[in-house]
Amino acid sequence: MKKVFYLKTCDTCQKILKQFDLKDWQLREIKTEPITKEELEEMSKLSKTYEALFSRRSTQIKSRGIDVKTLQEKDFKELLLDHYTFLKRPVFLTDQEIFIGNDKKNVEALKNFFGISE
């Protein structure tokens, strides 16, 4: 399995995706094709928590009045399934590894995974 979950309107996602050869990867645009419960469970097995997949930058947090500090694992899971903006993106998922988000450390790990050196 090689999947990338991303948002086509996210410039950061697009910039990251352009860096890699993804012809063997399944690309999933999460707004038009939301993640499934099974896919989320696969992600959580590799990430060890739903919270690791949760974007604290989602505009839905403020609009729904969510206090992130009070959320439990089950809450993160429900929110991730409820609205695509709660997923930290992009997410690169293989059978053994997961790369979550756009922080510098994650992008460097992705470059190593793809064998790209700078």
C-alpha cells in the first residue's frame, strides 16, 4: 500500500507532493474523497495515536468552539472522521511507515524515504 492523503487547494501540500515521484502511489484528495474509518485506523496503528494525525490549525476548531486540551483519543478519532480539515496533511502512508504533516522534520524524513539527498 502506498497512499497520499492531501488537499488540492493546499499550496503546501502541492509543493510537497511535487518533490516526489508518486506514479506508484494512490493519491487521495480528502475533500472530494474523505478518509474512511478503516484508513484512519491504519494510520493510527502506525502513528500510535489519533492525536498525532489531528491538525490543531483546522478552522473548524474555532468555529465549533472546541477546546483541544480537553479532547480524548476517541474525540480526535470522531473529529478526524467528521471533517477533512482536522487531518494534518499531507499524510504519506505505506504498509510499514507513515509521514504526517508538513513540518520540516517530516519532509526531511520523506526525502530520506524517497532517497532524495540535498
